[in-house]
Amino acid sequence: MQEFNNKYNLRIALPGDETAIHGLITELAVFEKEPLAVINTPNQIKIDLFQAKVCHAFVVEDKNLHEVIAFALYFFSYSTWKGKCVYLEDLYVKDAYRSDGIGQILFDAVVEVAKEHKVARMDWQVLDWNTPAINFYKKNNAVLDPSWINGRLFFEP
């Protein structure tokens, strides 16, 4: 656990955090104008994070409220060109906490994981209209490549 700003703790997500993480995922979906898109459940997040370990997460909690107020969820991926990679699936900070450097702390934590595991690169997506996020990533010297088109297939649960 890492304390910062005398108000917050950064830590690896633990069993019991899945409901708070799901709530933040739902808030993120609303922010991204897709409020009905979340079909994941706290129970599935619990299974995926702590049992199957298909993904990993950091959370930030408000020390005074004992409440999770931000998270970063990532997993390991593979590039045929580069080798082992980290994919940052989501990084979200509750609106009221966005000026305290929490996003940077979470981003740096995932970058540190990438470095510890000697991955070739770290990937993520950002919506083209999310100017604050784009500026955040540019501040971190990220390469934002508009030439790739995202492809997806959806399957019924």
C-alpha cells in the first residue's frame, strides 16, 4: 500500500473491492455516453480478478471515507511483433477527485508493472472527444495513433 497526499492509499485490488470497482465501471460508462453497455457484474469481476486472474487492478481509496474512489484495470497481452505487453483496459477517477493527481498515481503504478515484467509496450484506448484524457496521455509522452481502426465482435453471455 502506498499513501499519497495524506488523503489517499494506492493498493492492489483485494477481494471485496469488486462492488466498488463495478460501480466505478458503471460511472465510466455513463461518462463515455454508454450507460447501458455494462453487462459485467461484481461477481464476474471477483472471479476474473481474484480467481481466474485474467486481469489485475489497482485501486485508490479515500482514507477518511474508507471508500474506493478510483481504479486502473490491466491485463497482459501479446504482440506478434513486440512480444509481451500490458493493456490498460480502464483508468477512472471519480469526478470530485480528478484534480488531486490520482490518475497519474494509477497510471504510474501500471507503468511500473510493465517495467517490472519487462514488457515491450503498454497499450490503451482513449475516445477522440475526451480531451482531458488525451492531454493527460500526451503529458506522459504517449504516442496516440489515429491510424488504427478498432475491430470488435460481441458475443451473448
